[in-house]
Amino acid sequence: MNAKRYLDSIGSKYKRVFIIYSSTGATEPVFTEKTLATLGGRMDVVARTAFYALHDVKPCRPDTLFIAHLEGQPSPPRQVYIDCNSSAKMPIGERDMGRLLRTLLESQESRSTFTGLIDRLRRKTAVYTLHESGEDIERALKHPSLPAAFILGDQKGFPRIYEDYLLRYTAPISIGPRPYLASHVAAFVNEWLDSSLRLLSSE
Ligand SMILES: C[S@@+](CC[C@H](N)C(=O)[O-])C[C@H]1O[C@@H](n2cnc3c(N)ncnc32)[C@H](O)[C@@H]1O
């Protein structure tokens, strides 16, 4: 499936979208599952975040799309799209997810700029940026409405130029003043949406 088809399915097939901005993630399949953190340019962070965005106790969330926006060497920028149909056997851990990312870099060819990608998302859905100084998630998503897209930074956060853009054109939300791992934040957002939507449906 190409990028347009993934993005066109937001709202119908996909109710939750997670995007990680990776300033160092490799843009060609030059790594293996054993070299995610080194040759992969911290693809371990991307793989972990993909895993927590798409998984919980059950194997995979069919209504969720994960997008890795990669700005590392050798040919930035590039995106990888992952959903529950990306592999016959979905990954059961970080290394497995790293292997899938590598395979998808071999088969997908999406090269939007970061702001181009976010602008396309904004035309389809509400877009939130996870940021320590954003509005408390308890207030911002008290009555969540889906679809919704959530943008996460990598181990370095966001470069200043994109941070300014995201704070201006998306809704910044926070899970507290402490910085957490992007993977932890993805898991927390999923859990927050699950419990808020459960409460809403029982009212
Ligand atoms: C490891 S953190 C980045 C830390 C980085 N040193 C910085 O200063 O931005 C990775 C990403 O997770 C998200 N994140 C981490 N803690 C958060 C929090 N308390 N609230 C909202 N988002 C958070 C942000 O998107 C952040 O860019």
C-alpha cells in the first residue's frame, strides 16, 4: 500500500495514528535487528515506539496506524507506514519490529517532508503533539474524539524549527512535566484513550 492509501484510510480504517519524528533513523535498510541503535541511527527507539503504539496485551490494534518519519542518513527524508497488516506475523518484540522496519524500507517509497506529512494529516484529523509543556492530557482529551493523530519526538525531542511549527499548527498535550521515553508515552496515550472511551460509552 502506498502513503496516499494509508493517509486516505484515516477516519475509516484508522482511528488512531502515531507519528514518531526520528532525526537520526536510517533512511535505507543499512541495519539489522542487532544494529538498530548503531547502524540504524537509534532505530531501536522507533521500533519500541511502533511496538507500544500498535500493541498491548492483545497482539495488534487494527484501528491504529504508525508512521516513522526518518531524517537520518543516507537519504532523508523518508517515511515508513506500519499497521496490523504489515506482516503475516506481526512482531512480538523490539528486534522483530526492527526487522519489519528494515523490510518495509525495502518495499515502501514515501519521501514527504515532515511539514508536508503533518499538513496532510491535519486535513484528515485532529493532530496533537506530545510535549512536556503542552496542555494536560486530562483536560485536552477529557472527551476524546477519534480519529486523532499523535506526534512524538525521538531521543532528542524535536529540532527547534519543527518544534515551533508543531506548537503553532497542532495541539500540544502533555502527560506531565517529566520527560518519558516516546514508547512509554505512546502506551500511555493508548491507555488514556481506552479508559476515557470506555467511560464515555458507559455514561
Ligand atoms: C525522550 S522524550 C525527548 C526528550 C528530549 N530530551 C527533549 O528534551 O525533548 C521523547 C518524546 O516523548 C514525548 N514526551 C516525553 N515526555 C513527555 C511528557 N511528559 N508529556 C508529553 N510528551 C512527552 C515527546 O514527544 C518527546 O519528544
